[in-house]
Amino acid sequence: MYQNFPTATLKDLRFKEIHLIVLNFFDNRLYSIGVVYDDNIRWQNIDEFASQVEKSLNLPAMKRGGYKFDGKYLYCGNYQIKVMLANHKIPAIHLFDVTVFDKIIQRRQEEKNKILKQKIEEEKRKKQIEEEKKRVFKP
């Protein structure tokens, strides 16, 4: 489940440079916070923006993104903070609990296993019914 908060509706000066706040929940617990800033401040590149975030939050230097991620990131225990420039200009920060993805994958696998087990049981019942029909058949 997720909830978007367009900050224009908040009418609070503390959010004046923020365009959107995104909260994600899993098992009724917050696991992810995303903040998309407005584009009033123009950053030259991701390094400039990441440097400002590092200073503001007193973080160690972030690492460059990898495959399909043009941003910077940092792990802090089970959490990851990512900074990026969406569309190469709109600054955004995303903080999330990385263990949630493992839980989601585990639940999906459990559900697949449950469905497979149900199918196997159904086939077994069909086979038993067929065997019973053959056993009691009298021409």
C-alpha cells in the first residue's frame, strides 16, 4: 500500500520546496519514504545534489548507482538511502528498508507453493475418483 501527499495540499511552509511525499507500507508498517522536491533549485549534476544531502544529513560519501540507476546511494544497516535527479533535473530522495523486498519475495514463493500444492492435491483426487470408477465399473 502507498500514499502520495502532493504538498500543495498541505499548505505548510516547511514543505514549500517539496513537490511530493510518498509513503509505502507493508504489513501496516512504514517501510519507505520518498521525497520529490520541486525543480526551483537547479543542480548541475547528481554529485552536487548528493553532496548537499550528505552535508545536510551528516552522512558519509554516497556511492554511484549501478545498473539502471543513475543516482547515488548509501546503506545504513537494513536501510538504504538513494538520491537521484528524476528526468535529469528534479531532485528526489528515497529511504527504505531493504528487508521488505525479501519478505515480499518469500510471501510470493509461499503463495506459489500453496497453489502448486492445491493443484497436486486436486490431481490426486481426480486420479482417485478415476481409479474408483474403474474399480466399480461393471459392463
